Amino acid sequence: MLYLSQMIGEPVVDATGERLGTISDLAISTGEVFPRITSLAFQGPGRVPFMISWRKYVDTFDDDGITLSVDAHDIRFSYLQPDEVLLARDLMDRQIVDTQGLKVVRVNDLKLSQSGTQLRLLGAEVGVRGILRGLHPLLEKAVVNVAKLFHKKVDEQLIAWNYMDLLDRDLSEVQLSVTHRRLDELHPADVADILEQLDPQQRASVFEHLDDARATEAISEMEDEYQAEFIDDLDDARAAELIGNMDPDDAADIVRDLPYEKAETLLRLMGVEDAAEIRRLLGYKDGTAGGMMTTQFVAVPRTATVGDTIEVLRALPEDHPTVHYVYVTDEYGKLLGVNSLRTLVLFNADRLMGDIMYDDIISCLPSEEEEDVAADIFKYDIPAMPVVDEHGTLLGIVTTDDAWDAIEDDVAGDKTRMSVLSVAGIVVASLLGLFLYSLILLQLAGSLHIGGLHY
């Protein structure tokens, strides 16, 4: 999490590491709900001001400074555009009107959110923590820690940018509103990034203005630890509706992380078919092919024609996941073969699927470890792998997206374990160093004592 107060005054360096100056301000375009940083203002030698495009030139950034993607001589400077606002100059220390609380508050800091290579403005910090952070970050931490000793909390008081409507260009005041017209224009992954970094109350307020489709997509894009927490905070009816609209495998992952009572309540409230599908997936162990597979696939009997199959595909709902293969089964659901969409285009409509199918199939059992399944998907370069039981009955498919998720979780787990080991190593090394230091002191003390006896 970044704050404007922490970035101001930090260095700006070019791609070669040459220091060009210090950050003086950041500009946003006001036409978005959670606007992206569009320009970087910095002071060069002799306090000469410069402004450049954030998108074109900024490579990496954090609270220690900004590194550009080009050498200094390749930079083309720009100017503030009519729809841009400078955060430090135009918003910091300004008074704004909180129409929800019907009070005037002061902007003490501005909270920023990293979303990939972008930096977005989340909102205005109007509480005491913004004041303390502006004086010095260590002062903020000290006050928060002292408050904890007395079992008190010093919370952030954040007013999200999507509640602000700029009244005029001199920005003498900013009127807050509850218009969310442009929230639907953000990619669900961006909405998820933003929701994750808001406090629960603010998160719920933003979420209320998403329609069901956008809300479902945003939840699916959230990190695992936020999904269950967020669903748990919603009222049961709304939560059940949203989970019922999700892909069964994604829904099962969330339900699996919910408290038992909450999970059972939601499953009882949603549609019978949706609940049954989720319960079936919950029956598989987490971390296995069964636990990661989706049951949304297209399968037709071997007696179906190419024309029949095309009609099945046309009848799929708009939100059905992308179809890479059509699976061919017998009358008992046993997997016999597979056809790609390209095959359907090449053959006449009256050809039987059983006659043109590819029957050398790579599949897995539901009990196989997800890491092994992911490895096979990438080894054989297939968009999806069918999951079958011991009788060959088709149960579901594991897609490349599922495989990537498994790899990312595995990498994250390795990093966590490495962090724990690093901390443990530091502790052991520190204790060993303290022991050796104490031993040396004891030896010195013994030498001095013996010397005293000698004289």
C-alpha cells in the first residue's frame, strides 16, 4: 500500500540509475471511478519542474522512489492536461464535503493502490493517521503501537475517490457523491484489486453498486484469502445469489473456506442444481484434480452428428466458459474421445462424432495431485485435461487457468516457507552470536581474574 506523503521527495532515476530529481507530485485523470496516475511531476537540478507521462516512462515504483524505463536523453516532457488534477497541489490539505456524514473534513493524505504496472488513487485519508504519517511514518507507527498497548485502535478514515465529484477547476472544495456510473468500465481484475484494499465497510459500499454479473466477476478475480471473508460479510441472500452465479469450481473453493454454518446456509438458499454441483465438488480433496476441476464442459454422445454438436454449442449460455474441446461419451458417460472446434468446421454436418473423434486421450484421475496435473497440461500443451473416475466416466475438466492458479499457489507457499525459514535462520544466528559473545566475555573475565591472582 502506498501513500502520497511517502512518495513526495523520493528520488526519480532513469534506466541507467542516474538521479534526475525528486518526486514533487502525481497527476490523475478525473474521468474514472478509481483514477490511474497519468503523469509524474518531479523537480530536477535547481528545483526546475518537469512533467512526464506515467504510462510511457515509469518502469517501477514504491515508497522509495521511481525508476524510469528509458535513459534521461530519451525523455519527452509533457504538460498538465485539462482533465488532469495534481494530487499534492490540488487535493492535499484541502477541505472536502462528506455528504454521507454531512460534515466538512480535511484531506490529510491520499491512499494509492498498485494494480499491475498501474497506480490508482483509492481515496482521501481524513483521519489522524494521515496527519501523523505526513509528519513522519515512524511517528504514525509509534502512535498506533502505543494505542495497542491500551487496547485502542487508531483506524484509517478513508473516503474513496468514487464518492468525490470535482466542482470546479480551482478545487476550492470537492463535493462527494454516490455516483458509480464508471465502475462498470473497469476490468474485473482492477475492481478486485481495489476491493481488496478497502476496509470492509467501504468495500461493501462500493460493491452495492455492481450488478450481479460484475460482482461475480470481481469476486472470482479476488485473492483466495479475501473471497471467503468478503462473502462471509454479505447478507445470506445476496451471498447465495452470487455464489450460485459463479463457475462451480470457483464457488466450491469459496464455500470450502467459509465457516460450516455459513456454508450450509448459503447452499440451502441457492438453486438445487447449483448446490448439488458445488456439494459434489466439495467431496473431492483440496489440492487434487477433483478439487480444482470444473464441471462446465461440453460432451455429446458418439451417435451425435457434427450438426447436432454445433447446435449444442449455439445453445450455450453467454457466460459459459470458453469451449476448447467437445468430449464424446457413450450412453453411460464414459469418455471415448475428443474433437476440437476446428474438427467441427472441417467435416460435414451429417458426420457422426464417434467416427471423427480423436481417441488417444490424456486424462487424469480426481485423486491426482494438482501440481502433477498442471505439469502434464503444460507438458502436452493442451487447453484442458479431462478428469475421469476409475471406470472412465467423465467427471470434469482442468483448464490451463486452473493449472496456472495451482502453480501460483505453490509458488506463494514456497515463498512463505522460505520467509519462515529465513526468519528462523536469523533468530538462530542471533542466538548463536549472543552465545558466542557471552562466551568471549566470560573468557575475558576469567583472564582478568587470573591476572589479578598473579599480582
